[in-house]
Amino acid sequence: MGDCESVAPQIEGEENLIAAAKHIVRALGSNKNLTEDVKKILADLGSQLSNMATIDDNIIEDGKSGIEEQLSVVQEKIMSWEADESMIWDSGPDEAADYLNAADEARKLTEILENQCLNSEEDKELLRRAHDVLQIAMQRLEEEFKHMLVQHRQPFEPEHMSFRSSEDDAVDEGSIVSFGDDSFEEPAHRDSISRNSEDYIIDLVHPDVIPDLKCIANLMFMSNYDHECCQAYVNVRKDALDECLFSLEMEKLSIEDVLKMEWGNLNSKIKRWVRAIKVLVRPYLASEKWLCEQIFADLGSTSLVCFVEAAKASMLQLLNFAEAISIGSHQPEKLVRILDMYEALADLVPDIDALFLDGAGSSVRIEYHDVLKRLGDSVRATFLEFENAVASNASTNPFAGGGIHPLTRYVMNYIRLLADYNDTLNCLLKNQDGVAASRLSPDTSPTTEDDRMSNDFSGSCSPMALHFQSLTSILEVNLYDKSKLYRDASLQHFFLMNNIHYMAQKVKNSELRLIFGDKWIRKHNWKFQQHAMDYERATWSSILSLLKDESNSSSSSISRTLLKERLRSFYVAFEEVYKTQTSWIISDAQLREDLRISTSLKVIQAYRTFVGRQMHHIGEKHIRYNAEDLQDYLLDFFEGSQKSLHNPHRR
């Protein structure tokens, strides 16, 4: 296609003349003293203007017959294309230029007739005829305008944008599960929002046809067919935006549809929504506005109005989905996805404010900010619901084996995942510090050691850290209650040791360390170590008391019998502990090894000492196990697989 000058030289020429005249007027208004050279140039210009005759003047001088003759010529050119089904702009630049000039002539002739006093029916019929010719021309230009917008649309492939692919999406499909789900383990890392795509403008329509589209738009506006031109543009571009959302797998869903959706399906749709909003605003809407500005560059605010009308439906479709999420239930498993939505919207605020300026775009801009606020409110409510769910998570039966409770895994892995949203959570939770601080009171802790460390730290930590501490305090209280379900005191301490150690390790070995701080880690290391010692005392104190040295009475025959009975009782107790605690489980290899070593040092040393001193009183036949046997048996502890000792020499 040729450029705008080859297609519509007269329109372009008039625009240039008008611009130059306005410039001269402004210059004269600001300069009262003119030089002789300037005066001479202006005089020459005036002389030229007085000698020039426009086409309108010539036609007027020729009278009605001249107008009618000129209209017939124009009508013939216009009507010659009505019988032709081919598109004018597909036929070549010369045909396009001829038609555009003819349409412009029809406009001028209509204006001339409208400005004359037409009294006779013949004159009025001529005006009606001019209007008909102009209307036919404008309808044809509207068709050509739409045809070019559609035929020269550039392919838009969102999968080539720098966003996460569908294959990547599948990686963390199961990472967000229902609250308390046993399968929740290490969270997948979330998507990172592209920060550079606002500069990525693409050509939605081929650049070669932009000048032609611009000329058609200008002529339709000059002919008072501005509404038809805008409507044609908006309809075509709305369809293009609908196709864009379809390619991004975004369905048109009502708020009611979203609220009824099951979490598995909703989770997938939220991930698609996050990707869609990023692609739609950057780069699609940025490019859409750029297209509008190119086509309607000479027509004032028209470009913004057309852009808003074309983009509004697609934007509201996405915002309606976000609104439905914000007013839905505040289930804890939704928290990460709502944060994803909030961050996506918050990141795009500068783009939205720039795209939807002034009155024309205010409705979209205001709705966008309202939805963002409602999502923020939903994050706060969901976080609070998460805390409440942890606090109210009740158990009727003790957790088998005293291992790490699913609730502990869920909460700590979830907290670790939430740490990726540091800035956002600090912003959204900063006005709720009092709620979190109240949960850090020493009264809520099951232990009595220096709880002041939590309170000292909470005074200077971030809002998110304060809420995380609150959440772990709630978890500890719940675990303490769950430990009471065990009848065996040693298993109570074993269970608490396991779970608090898991919490401490999760914080220590991740980015959570920077959030909780070393004081929190030291405090919880002390806690699980204290429970480990309490476990050893509860399990072994009474058993090892059977091996205490009582040498002052060992010479009597009664004390030999007592020694044999005590050793036999030790074996029975050890075998019972073996049978019980081989079924207990410590998942962490280092903790398991440390507890075995600590237990072995106490048990084996006491046993060796007792047997070494009392062997001649007891007799070798009463010794079931040597120290090495017991040490090996202790290595079977805490594997989660129950075993029994069957000694053939048992008495």
C-alpha cells in the first residue's frame, strides 16, 4: 500500500495548510513588531491567497449546473465499485487513491449544498442525492476500514511471551492442597512477575496499512461519520481481544460460576488468570493503545475513547473473576493463589493508570483499584482464617509413632511458601500487628522458659514476621494439646521433640531464618532438646534404677536373689521398650542418631557397670545379652517398624 500522501493528497495538503496557518496566527499574536522582511513575505502570501480559487469557489461560480455535473462525475466513480465485490484497497494504491478522492469530493459538494439557500424542490433533491452518494461512499469506506483491520491483523502468540509455560504449570499442580492434607510437602517456587514487558510494544496490525487506516478515519470524521468509524474500529478490536483471551484459555464466567467451582478446578483457573492479566495488559493493551493512537492521531481524544471501548469488556471479564475470588470463602489453601492475583494486579497499577486516563477510562481504572483493594482484604481475612484453622485443628486419636504431625508439615511448608511474598504481606498485614502480638503472649506457650525472647523480638520485627511467629505459637499450643492424647509420658515428649525439631530445622535451613531470627531458632532448639531429655528420663529412669549399685548388701544370699530379680526385671523392661519404641519414628536422620547415641551412652554404661560388678553374684547363666548386643538393639529404635526380641536363653 502507498503512504497517506499517495492515497489522499488533497486531504493531507489541506491538513498541512491548516497547521501552517495556525502556526502563523500564533506567531503574529505573540510578536507585535514585524521586520520588513516578514512584512514583505506576508504581503506576498496575501496576494497569492487573493489570486487563488478553490474548487468550491469554481463550482459555486459555475452555479447549480456545475455542482450537478461534478456530483454526477463523483457518483459514477463511487457507484462503479458497488457492483464490484472485490475490496478497493486490495486492488492497488491507485484505485484506493481515486476512491478516496471521490469520497472527499462528495463530502465537499455536500457541504457546499448545505451552505446554500435551497428553496426549490429541485435544489433539495440535489442535496438529497449528494447525501446519498456520500453515505454510500462512507459505508464503503467503513467496510474497507474493517476489512483492513481484520485482514492485516498480526498474529499474537502469547506462548512466545516471556511467561511461564503450560508444562511448568504442571510442576506445582499439587503444591496447594486442602488445609491439613497429608500430602503437602515442599512447596514449588511461585512465578516471578515480568517487570520489563511494559516496554514491549508489538504490531497488532501490519504497519504498512496504518497510513491508509488513518486517512479513512480522518475522512469519515470530516464527513460527520465519526460514530460509524469508531464503532467499526471498536467492534473489530473487541473481537481481537476476545480471541486473545481465548488463546490464554480464559472462559467467560459469571461470579456465581466462580463461587460454585471446586478448588481443584478453581486453582487451575487462577493460575491461568494470573498469566492472562499479565499478557493482556503487557504487552497487548499497551500495543492496542499504540494502534489507536496511530490511527486516530489527528482526532483528539478519539483514540482514548476507542481504546477504552475496545478494551473495557475484556478487562471487566478478568476483573469480575478477581472480584468473585475476593468475595468467596477464605479457605487457607487459597491464600497463595490470592496473593498471586494481588501481586499481579498491584504490579500492573502504573500501566493501568497510564492506559485508562481521564474520564474515558476512569470506570475501568476505578474498578481495577477497587478489585485490588478487595483482594487485599481477602488476603488478610484468609490469613486470619488460616490461623484460626490451625488453632481449631482437633484430633481424637494420637498420631501413630509420635512422628511429625501432618499439621506441622503443612503449616511450616506453607509459611515457607508465604515467605516469597515478603513485601506484599508486610504491606497488607502492617495494620494488624496488635492481633498477632496478642497471640505471642507467654500464657499461650506450653513451656515456661524465657518467652520474653519472642516478645523482645516481636517489637522490632516486620508485620509478616510477627504474624509468622504468631502462627507458630498457635501451632505449638495445638501440638501440646495433641501430645496429651498419648497415655505414655515418654511418647508425649517424643512427639513434641520431633515436631518442634522439625519447625526449628525448617526455619534454620531456609530463608525463614532471616524472618524469624536466630533468637527464635535458639529458643526452639532448647525446646526440642528439653523434650528429648524429658523423653529419656520418662523412658529410662525407672529402668536404669534397677541397675543401681548396692554393694553394701551384696554378700548376703538374699541380695544375690534380689540382684538376679532386678536384672531379670531390667531385661523384661528393655524388651518391652524395644518392642514399643522400634515402632516409634524419627524422620530426621541426624536427630535419630543423636538420640540413639545419647540413650546408648546412658543405658550401656549403666549395664556394663552393673554386670561387671555383680557378675560373680549373679552368674553368667543369668546374663541374656552382652553390652554389644544391647547397643545393636538400640540401633533398631525409632525406625517406625515394630520388632520383638526372642532370646533362646531367656529365663
